[in-house]
Amino acid sequence: CVHTENCFVPICEIIAVEETEFNKKQRNIGRWQKMAKLHAFTVHYVKKARNHRWRCSDATFWSVDEHLCNQWTQALKELLEMQKSRPKQLLVYINPYGGKRQGKRIYEQKVAPLFSLASISTDVVITEHANHAKDNLFEVNIYKYDGIVCVGGDGMFSEVMHGLIGRMQKDSGIDQNNPKASLVQCNIRIGIIPAGSTDCICYSTVGISDPVTSALHIIVGDCQPLDVSSVHHNNTFLKYSVSLLGYGFYGDILKDSEKKRWMGPMRYDYSGFKTFLSHHYYEGTIAYQPAKHTHGSPRDKESCRTGCYICKQSGKQLAEQNKEHGLKHEEGEEEWKVIKGKFLAINAVNMSCACPRSPKGLSPAAHLADGSADLILVRKCSRFDFLRYLVRHTNQDDQFDFPFVDVHRVKCFQFTSKLSEDNESNVMDIGKKRFGQFCRDHPACCCNIVNSTWNCDGETLDSSAIEVRVHCQLMKLFARGIEEDCKDEAAHSQSSIEQLL
């Protein structure tokens, strides 16, 4: 073997095996060259580096025995054929405008060569306008593909997700406008090649926003189930969410930043600082059903990792409950808890929402596939206290350890703003309430009491009164969650190249 480094690689992490023309300039084999012609094959495999980064590496093996060399090549190729979870045909959507407009270049230079090496065939669609991918997914024969790949940021992923889930419900005759409908699970996996201004979902499910790493997860056929929340208003479907639903602080940041898209990614910092200084709070009512089926809690410090026990057990228990009682019966039986108050922020997260700036995320112990969301309520407090809360997103301190912060693990919730409640109770006073009333706590600022905006995975929702339901493991990603320690897992693998050779 001309590869001097000793390494153990599971069969499932071999990318490809190919016959190789042996390099006659290779040193230390002169005596073999004099004896006979050399035959060789190269094994391309996943090499794991720090911070969950994956790279494609290779090892070349040679022998003077052509028959033996062919035997090994054939045996390894047969083992790869047995990896049934690997995709053979993919539908790829590329957003050429997102982020720094590098999506097409990233795919062509970094991803396409790897797909070609792994003998994966692709149909590539360059999106030309908003919702191009979503609309296209309702028209193409999606069932001939082993997966859908989106090249872009979180917005591009959201578009593909809405198209795929919507298509599956349409084909199954499910009405998405029914908030109590039991949605059909999507078994076609989605792969994310990060190339946008925000890649929160990729970071929270792979551990890093890196195109090559994500491409390799797709090639080896990884599968990570993912909870999806549906958002409704008055029996009308609005959006699906997989990461953040934020009202108040995060909704205001998004609403303000949308007016400043010309600033690029810096607009989030500017709008965040401006929103913090404005310190608006909003009155409303939250009603929720606790997620009694889950084995975890928001403050147990049990992070979601590869092969997560809590996700597996919670998913099984929820499936058994729904099978025994039925979804509607279960909802009728369980008690709704109601909270009224003044809130600076209301956040519901299906995952940790970790990112480079906030390595722990909004809820460090949130799980990807346990059928629940973490509902975080930040009540009205001083600017200084709110700043203390925000700072804890960037360090290791418990961000829920404040008297003005509540967190609940829920399977569904409803929110109605005070303004919406008043409008419903007395329509004649709408003008007075909307235009004539000023902020009692900040009379100098003369800010009208109005509704905030819901931030749904980076897109605005105008309806302040919403109903949210978590659908357990509704979809699947080409990912495996965040691994505890990549190197330890590789070193202890029982199925390895070295064992075979």
C-alpha cells in the first residue's frame, strides 16, 4: 500500500473504488518494478477532521497479482452496492442569487465532482424566481429520485421543504388547511448544500456549514428524521417551520432587516441593535399542550446527538399514543395550559438553532426528532436584564435561569395578541386601539401599541394569532445529527478497510 497513514474506515463511509494506473514515479517500489507489472486500485473515503468537517481522501493499494487486485476491487464494489441507503439519482435545485451569489460556483466546483466520483446521476434546475423550486416539485415525477438537494441558504431549504411536503399531502389527499390533519410522512430525503447568508439548519443537523461535508453526507446516504411544525390562522395553512418561530424581538428584527437587504448580512446586526434599543413588548395569550410523551426536558442539558436515544424513544411513544387513541381524541383529553402576559420575545424552536455566533443556540437541549418544540417566553423586563439573557446565548451559562424567562416543551400551542383579542371583542374600537393609544411605560417615545411579526424560519408571517402543531419526524434529511467525537467513532469501527485488507 502506498498510503502510509493507518486509518479505520467503515464500509458505509467509503465513497468509491476505482482501478488505478499505477504511478511509476512512486518511490520505494523500485524493486517491485523490476520484477513485474504492478496493478492498483484506489479507495476514496471520508476523512473526518475537527469541528465535524469531512473531506474526501484516498488510499491506493497495489499488487503484482492482477487477479488478486481485481478480486479486491470487485469485492469492495459489491459491498458498496449493498449500501441500499445511498442515493443513485438526485434532483438538484440551485439558487444562483442567494447569499453571496456563489451557489452555482460552489456546486460545480466542490459538489458535482464528488457526485460524479460516487456515480450519482443528477438533474439540475437553476431557479429563476422565488418559489420556482416549490412550484416545480408539484410538477415533476419526484418518485424517480432518491433525494432532493437544495443549494442555497435556509430560505432555499424552506422552499424545497414546502414543495416536497405539499406535494406529498396533495398526492395523499390531505387538506393542509386543516390544522388537526395527520400529515403523511415524506420519505424522500432532502440534502442541504450550504451557500446562503444563513445556514442554521445545516449547522444544527450536521455540525458545520460546509459544502463538501454536506455533499459527503448525501453520498454515504445518511438519514436524519426531522420534526416539522405547521402554522395555521383561522383554519388556513400559513407555513411550515423546522427551526425558529419568533414573535416580538426576533420578529421585529426580521421585519426591520427586510427593508435593508441592500446591506447584506450586516443588516441583521444593525436591525438587532436597533430592535434591542426600542425594547418593545407585546401583550398576548399563550395556550399550549405539554409534550408528555417526550423523555427529555428543555433544561436537562441532554443535547441531541447522532443516534439520539430521546428522539428514538419519544418518537416510538408518540406513535403508540396516536395509534391507540387517535390524534383528535388525544387532543380533546389533554389539558391546555394558558399563560397571559407582556412579552419581549416568544420563541418556539424545533431544534437548538445553533450557529457560529451562538454555538448552543436558543434552546441547547432541543431535539431534532422527538415530536416536540421548546416554547421560550421572555417576559417584560429591563433592557439590562434582557441584555444579560441575550449574552447567555454566546456562553456556557444557563440561559433559562432568569425569573422573567419560562421554557416549556410542547407538542402544540396557540397565540393571540392583546390587540387581536380586543379587536374581536369590540370591532368599533379598532381605530381607537390601533391609532389612539400610546405606550404607557414609555410615554416619551409615543410608540403606538401594535402587533409584532412572526419570524418563521427567516420569513415573515403577518398573522399575529396563530395555531402551531408539531408533526413528529415528518421529513428526513441527508444528515446524521451532530456526532459526539468523529475520531473516536472512526477508530472503534468494526468494519474497516484495514480489516478487509
